[in-house]
Amino acid sequence: MLTLPIAARLKQQFPSIKISFLCRAYAAPVVRHCRSVDEVVELESFLADPTAYFAQAGVDTIIIAQPVQLLAKLAFKAKVPNRIGNARQKLYQLFYCNRRVRFKKGNSEHHEAQFNFEFLRPFGLKTIPDLTEIASLYDFDIPDNEEVNSLLAQHPFNLIIHTKSNGHGREWPIAHYVTLAKELSAHKDIQLWLTGSAAEGAWLAENAAELLKLPNVSNVCGRFTLDVLTSFIKAADGLIASGTGPLHISAAIGQRTLGLFPPIRPMHPGRWAPVGTHAQSLCIPTDCTGCKDIDAAQCACMQKIAPHSVARIVLGWYGEANPEAVPAMR
């Protein structure tokens, strides 16, 4: 999701360019909704016969935005004329790439989405845009889904809660989600929808029974493919999550989005905040001892993000969506 804006920038500068986007099959349906992408190549199919793909695709340039040695090697063997990679990231790119860029993420103040614009330097595009400009580059066309519309039509305001991160982000405590849901239950128009994988739904059933029993909470974990989930996110009124894929999808397609983050590098919002026209983040200003454990699912920093602070943002969203019926903020 954070790589797609460079496709839009290339289309702006070179309108006749054909852009093929290589990604895993599970993500392909979402990428196909991006107007800047002409062709989506599923990684699994590509790897079945990369020689055949390169022989017929006529690829002039490949950008290895994610450091995958096999991909760099295959492009080298296929004699793709322009092979762009970050020579500061992996040593093998010095050998396999011939249009090298050099940047180090480390303590940089750049957002992950901004780093990707470094790969456009060989095209003569040397400006790194700010996040507001990057947000404007997303150009998705997300289709409606009848099942989704039927579900959401039952409630005036639908808030998606993506509680888990599949190990990709520091998570907000489940107890805080319970507190948030209880506070929002005072406003009968607001319905909360729990999304996630089937496995995450099973985890919630075992560890968050109190949350699942609340009358203003509906559990749809495991119910949707990623494609349908994207339509669900688009049709809803807002989404809350920690640093995980649906958070970035929500922001990119223009949904009201709130990301919950710890302040420690490299997980802090300066690097991973959702990028979108209606996206924002919450993060306390100083880190805790628990933050130093990169593998920890939770820490005191996440616990200190108060449910009431999140509720105030949600009620602000409600006011935007329903200006004639703004609920009182307690």
C-alpha cells in the first residue's frame, strides 16, 4: 500500500508508461482497484515460470522496492535493461542492479512511503513529497458489495475495529477496546464491527468474550476475503487499528482512519502512520521500558493511549458524518 503512490507519480510524469505491479495473490484484488496500475502480476504465478513472463512482457525497467534477492537475480538473468535497487540495503543489489539508488532508513525522519520515492531518482524524479502530497496520489476505485451494504445499512454509523495485527504492530490492549465499546454504547447510532482473520476471530472468542457479548459489537472476523473487506472498509464510517495492513488500506482509500502506535523506532507513527486524506494517529510522546522489546505485542506506551481519547475522535467522526445529530462528548 505504501509503494502504490510511486506508480501514480510515474503515471503523472510519463502518461504513456505501462506499470505492472508484482505482489502476492492475496493482495492482488486490492491492487487491481488502483487506477495507476495497468497490470497486476501475482508473485506465485510469476515464480512458476519467470523466464516465460520476462520473455513476453517486454519489461524495460524493474524497481525492486522490497529487497528480494531472487527477484533481483531473475531480472539480471532476463537482462531487463534497467534494474533499480537500493545498494545501501543489500549487498547483492550492487551486483544485480545497474540503476542503483542509495539510502539508509535507520534514524531517518522519512515515512516508509517517502522512502519509496527514492527509487524514482533514475527517472530524474528527485523530490521526496510530503505525506499530504502522497495521500493525494492514491487513486482507488473500490466497488460496492451488496452483502456489505446490507450489513451496514442497519446502522447510521459503522466503526470498524481491527484489534489484532498478525504480529505486524504493537497492539492496543483488548481491555481498552472493551472500555471504548462501552463508552460508545451510550450512542445508539454507533455500531462497532470487529474484523480480522478467522484465526484472530478464534483468539477473540477465547480471550475477549466480554467484548463479543456487547450489543453494539458485531464480529465478522474471517467472513470476508481481502477484496470484500476493502469494500467493507470503504462503505463504513471509520476504522481503528494498530500498525497493520487494513489500517493502510483504510487510509489509502480515503476512509476516516485512526492508527494507534508506540513511540519507539522503527514502529513509531513517524515511520508507519496511516497515509490518507482522513487519516490520523495517536501515540504518547515518550517510550517505556517495555518498548525496547521489539517482539512484544503490547507495552505500557500502548496502554497509556486512553480509550476516552479514542472515543472523542470517533465522536468527532460521527459529527462529521451526521452534523444534524452530534452526540454529546462526556
